[in-house]
Amino acid sequence: MSGRLGDLAGQQIQSLESLRCQVQESKETVPQTQTSDLDLLRFLRARSFNVNAAFKQWKACQEWRKTFGAPDVLDGPYPLEQELKYTLSFSYNGHDMDHRPLYVERSGAVDPLVIARLNPDEVIRRHIYHQELQVRRTEENARQFGNEALDSWCEIHDMRGLSIQHRQVLSLFTRLARIDSDYYPERAGRIFFINVPAVFPALWKICKRALDSKTREKFVVISANKTGELLDYFTPDQLPAEYGGAVEGLFPVSAAARRPSRPLTGVKFQEAHVLARRRNLKVFNCEAGDVVMWYFSVVSKDVKFSVHWNAGEPPVTQDNPVHASHWLERATPLGDTCIVSASSDGLSDTHFCSEKGYIGMVWENESIIQNRTVTYQVSIDHSSKYDGGEGPVEDGDEGPVEDGDEGPVEVEACVNGAASSHD
């Protein structure tokens, strides 16, 4: 059984009755909607029908709502409306096939430096406004479509334009995710990430640490040029035309969407040249707790790529390629070697450093004739930034690692063995 209203097993019904008794005995003065079976079941599902755990979370939620003033937040204007007028494009329109209200946002097009400069408390207040508005829309849809079990919504986030620079707002994402988990449990029906670029997996690897396993299961990732898959969840009359639907002009706040696309401020890429039958090694110094994030693409043909960890050896020096080979022999591979071609969107990933050491990235060119060029970006951040305890990173703080400043030491060393490709 799903644990939703009208679809309960015998034990789940008993748990609901027990939680209802605890809520009544607590004599909390709250709106009736906060004590309905529909609402109590959300807390029970979030806590796997552990009655005591569900009651503890419910009680903490009511106290937070009173302290924050959540019930009255919709009486005021949408926070940061003017500040984000030309930055954030979004729409509250439509619903999915289960009648869950739809919110659509062009998240990847947002300049992260604009968000990072905002007052984090105001960003949180804006998010609470959004959540409360979605609650109201959900209640309206439940009445309109006669679906008394409707208690969640869906969202589409267009990630086109996402870059490694968006890591600067991951700590803020973590704080918002905790608010949703603690005070809006089981409200997310489905969350779609569409038009995801190659850098998305690296950022998502960090973001999903802030989400519980049940919430992570509700996320659907759709790559670029496959937005037609949304029609498995929405009828065409409820979906923007650009995503395979039939609705035109869905974004009322569209100044950012009309503006020509441009590179995000502060995004810096470097080039690495890999000679024929050689490999290029870059080594980065890391402290325990650091998060290393990388993204690169190949300019022409293809290259082999691998990542290695060495806890004891210092970085290699540019004039000692023999040392480079020895360093790699003593290093531990982090995953398998892969081949990245120029026709792909590139490759991105992250590594969480559990100890102090050195991480090495190797681009290997097996061609016996042609050189290869890759463009890359590597950043090293402290993982404590993503635990929700700190605000967003300011412009210039914890930026991309540059050569010569705790950055990589570039070394070219001969590829062992015969080349396997012949251009």
C-alpha cells in the first residue's frame, strides 16, 4: 500500500490513529489542515510510519511555522521580486497527469553570482513563499479535480546553461533542502531536471547528499534533446511548447528568457595540450574534507582520462617526467579509465577527500601522429560549505584553483606501451 489517504494497510491505519491521538493530546493550536489525516500521513510516510518519530517531526514543524510566520507569508509580496526580475524566469501554470500543480523554472540560466550576493535570509523567505504558494495550489487542485488524496506538487527545472560556477550556491541549496525535508515532508511529487549538461552529474553528486533516499527517488533526470519524455507525465495542453507540449508563452516573468544567452561571469577554463603518444598529468594538493570538482571537454578526436589519488607523495615537478610515472604507479585509481571524444558534451565528476593528499588527473593521447587539446576547469572547495551551516560563497571566495596557487603541476610523460590508434 502507498500509505496515502484511501490506500492504507491495516498497520498503517493503526499508526495514523495513534498519531492522531498524540496530536490531539498535545493541544497544539494549529489550523485544521495541519491536523487532517492527509497532513498527518505525510509525516508518517516521511518517517516510515514510526509514530513517535512522525509526531516529533510534526510538533517541530508546528513550532517552526509559528516562529517563522509561515501561515502569513502569502499576505505579503513575493520576496526579492525586483532583485530577480531580470535573472530568474519561472512559471506557475498547469499540472501533471495526477493533477499535481506544476512549477517550471529556467534554473541553469541563472547567474550564480547574482544569487550569491543576495541576503540568504531573504532567499530562504522567498523559498518559503514558494512552498506555501504550492501548498495553496495543491489544495485548490484537490478541490477542482475531486482528489482528496492530493498532497504534493511537481516541478521542472531547465538546467541548460548550468556550469561549475553554480557550485557557489550549493550551500544555499542544502539549507533549502533541509527546510523542505523537515517542514514540508512528502510535498515533492516529482522533480524533473531537463536539458542537463555534462557538468550536471558533478554538481548533483554534491546536492543529493542533502536529500534523503525517499526524496532522491522522486527526481527524474532528462538529458538534452529528450524533453519529449515529459509527455509520459504531462498532457500537451499542460506543458510548454519548447518542452514538447502545446502551451505558448508560459513564462510570465520572461525578461531573463528573452535576453540573449551569455557566458556566466567568472567562469574560467584552461587548456591542456597532450602531445602524440604522451600523457598530461595535473596534480592538486588537497586537505581532508575538501571537495574536488572537475569538468573538461575535448577539442578534437578523443583522449583517455583517469583520476588518481596519492596520500603520501608530494606533487611532481615539471622537469621530472620519470617522477611523474613513479607517482602514478604509487597512486590509487579513482574509478576506471574512460575515453572522451570531441563529439560528447564532456565529462564532469567530484571527489570527496577523506584525508590529506594529492589528486592527479591524466589525459592520455594514444595517437602516434596528432596532438590533442582539452579545455578544463577544476575547483577545490571545503565540504563544510555544503552542510547548510554557512551562507552562499561571495564573489571571489573559494574560486577556481589557478596554476601556481595550490594548483596543478603540469607534466608530460611518455605513454607506456604501443599506441593503439593510428590517425
